[in-house]
Amino acid sequence: MHITQQMIDLYDQYTHTGSLSRRELIARLGGVAALALIEARATAVPKVAATDARITAAPRTIPLPGGRSMKGYLAQPRTGAAEAPRVLVIHENRGLNEHTMDVARRFAAAGVVAFAADFLTPAGGTPTDEDKARDMIGALDRPATIADGVGTLKWLGSEAPGRGVACAVGFCWGGGMVNDLAVNAGDALRVGVAYYGAPAADLAAVPAIKARLVLHYAGLDTRINAMAPPYQDALTAAEVPFAAYVYEGANHAFNNDTSEARYNEAAANLAWSRTLAALKI
């Protein structure tokens, strides 16, 4: 069936703004169209399998300050990991799912040590029900979540395989987390890459950023794009090094190949090449 831009915009309301329930989405789109958008990712094939000979990957729980911990998934190149850059991978608002673990494996296959963190660890971990995961993400204590992210970056930079100060790459909710980590992590973050993420919550704190930023925006993502100019103005005023790219014709979540309606292969491949280049400098 043909998926229209209006359908995608309604789906964005359902997945990201909380202004549309699953029942309302189905009522407005019709059952067939709604299920086509919601369920397509269930049949997606990983780009890099867990058994890929180029990598090793397994669940890992790491200690954080204050007796807290972070569950996650550590993927690394089978050879050369000791000299590889390190990256924290931050999931969308669905939590640490199979797609995010696949992204971590893609980084490993490209020669990067990647830890995909489960930021729902304090709530018991990511559930299989994605609607529940979204609700749990919305209920997280933001300052505590940011502190957990900073702690994870510090662990990566000192305890994980690889070398050098850690980087962070986040998608959607995770992109916003990258921006908030940038103003809170200080020297613990070398490069932050935000895919269609909200800006840092406190623009007055932008001068505290020590990292170099790469900001990926989807041309059709009016919700996130409307927030970008004040953030980029603040970055420029603070002389924070950053690059911002807009992928015309692409929708929010264009990197997520488990969503056939929004995935944009050309945009995803170009953004991925720019991301890898930034991490490896």
C-alpha cells in the first residue's frame, strides 16, 4: 500500500509527541495502514549479525557511581579493538531494542568499540512492548538519566576496550540525550553525534561543551528542525565546533531501517559516513 506523508506525520505524533495514542492512530489511518507503519520493523533483517566473524558482541552490565549500574550491549572489532575509538550508542524512545544493538554491531564492523546502553535500566530494563517502553522513557528522571550517561561515558573512556576519550551517537530521544550530555560531560565526551535530536535543554550551558558536535537533521522533520536555529546560534556564539547537515526529502528516523515508511537509504548512508569520519578523527 502507498504510505503518504500525512500518514508518516501522524505516526510521528504517535511515536514521539505523546499526543496520539495507538488506538487514535488506528482510528485515523485505518487498521491496515496503521499496522503497516507499526509492524514493518518486526521483519527487519539486521545489517550485521551477532555471529558476524568481524566482531564480538554480548550483553554487558557496567557499574556507575552511587551504586547504580547500566545494562547494555558491548560490540567490538574482533581484531584491533585495543586501538579503536569508543562510542556510546543511545537508543530511540523505544529503549534498547534489536535495532539499536544492530547499530552497535555496525560500529564494531566499522572498527569502533560500541556500547549500546539501556537507559531504562533504573526501571528494570527495556520491555518488549514498545508502547510501554515509550511510557517508561517519559517517566525517567532526566537529571539522573544524564548523570548515568556521563558515568557511562567515563566508564567507556577508562575501562572499555579501545583508546581515547569516548564519543556518543544518539538517535531521536538519544539524539537529544547526546546534546544534553554534551553540556554536562565536560572532558569525558570527545565527539557527540545527534541524529534528529532535540537541542540541549539549557542553552545557557552551551559554553560548557568541550566536545565537537555533528548534528543530522531530516528535511521533513519540522518538529525537530524548528528547535535547531536557537541551538546552533548558541553553539556559534560559544565557539563550539559543530557541523549541521540537513537531508532533504528525509523523514525523522531516516536511519532506522526497521521502519520502511521512514527509512531513507541514501540519507542514512551519507550520515553514517559522516558519523564514522567524525569518530575516527
